[in-house]
Amino acid sequence: MTAADITVRVVVVNFDGGAVTLRCLDSLLASDHAHLLDIVVVDNASVDGLLWTLQERYPQVRLIVSDVNEGFARGCNLALRDLDGVDFVALINNDAIVHPGWLAPLLAASEPADVGAVCPKLLLNIDVNAVLIDAAPTGRLPDGRDVGIGVSAVRIDQRDVTYEVRYDERFWADERAFRNDNGVKWTKQPTASLWWPVEPDQSPSVVDVRLTAVAPTTVRVGTGDGQMREVEVTPAGTSVTLHPHEVLRVVNSAG
């Protein structure tokens, strides 16, 4: 069997992974042997709206959508039921990124007949920038939810990343699940944050966040350095420009 004949089923299990999962897929598709990869993403009943982005950005990636969160092991099994024509299986956490040459050493290490599984070296890489929001409840939506501040758009260095950044658990689930077609992400607790991964040597970004509220209110907004400023937010929407310089470290999504 030559390298040209090999098919590697890559399984990525996702649960509300947001930008973390996107970065994982980008690294796989940019790797040296991407043409050998049969990538399958198993979504464990996510509510962060990432599925729309996955379908639009990665038509070459197959999606398996579970109605319930099966966890990592069972989630992987959903992608391992049809292995006809598959020579190797790679299970990759959605919070990992691969080095461009990641696959060749693993294939070489698996050649001896008595080798059943191999593992690469894993390095920590979890630097993020964040936007912090501190606001009291501003009202109730027609669907009955008490909400604070809504995030209707996020742009990083002029690029729309509204559905790519990671919203923490203090936001309500994806608004399209509530039939809110404008896609606003509402906070459900007084303090909340959204974040995105950055490279260690990446230049500071300019972040533009569009905020809205049920009723006019004063909101404290800041970045990972803890410096907060007050902003007046109205139902018509208020744009805030931030310059995050402080890099944070977080525990990533774990599938």
C-alpha cells in the first residue's frame, strides 16, 4: 500500500466548539496530506449555531448531527460505522490544531505489524483574546426570556466572525433555536464573555462589537486585561471598538 492509496478517516467531535472547532478543521485542511483525509465532524447536539458555518465553509467535510450529546467516545463511534475503504482512523479533539506534517510520522510509526495504535506529541496551545460584558437585565423578550445585553455582530480586523467566536455559558443558546431570525446572542447572566483563539505571536486585533438591549441601559464592556468602560446601549444598537492586548488562557472545549 502506497501513500497515494491510503484513506484516513479523521473524526472530530464537536459540542459548542465555535472558533475552536473551525481552527481545528482549518489546520487539517491546510496540512501536507489533506488529500488523504476523509474528515467527519460529529456534532453532539450543539446550540451555538456552528452547523450553519460548517456547512457553508467546509463542503468537503461530512457532518453527522446527533440529537443528543453522546459524549466523546460514543460520538466518535457514530463516525466509525462505515469504514469500507478506510485504512486508518484518526481521532482528533476539536480543541487541537495539527502541524502541517502531522500525518507522515504517524503513518510511518504504524507500519510494523504489531502496532495497533499510535499517538503524536501534544503541546499546549490555548491563548485567547476576550470581550467581557457586565450588564443588569434589560427586559423580557416576546418568547418569555429575561435577557441582558444582545450581541448582534462581531468583527475582528474588519472580518465578520459573529458565528465563529465562542460565547460562554452565560449567553442564551443559539437564537435561531428560539426562531429569532436576526441572530442576536443575548446574555442571561449579569456578566458574560466571548472569546477567540490567537497565536502566541499574533499582533493585537481591533474588535468591533455591536450591542443591543431591550431598553436603554448603561453597560460595562472591556477586554481580558480587566479594564472596563461604560457604554450607553439602546434597542437601536451601539457599536463598541476594543483593542484587546491581554492574552488569556482557558480550558478549551472538550467535545
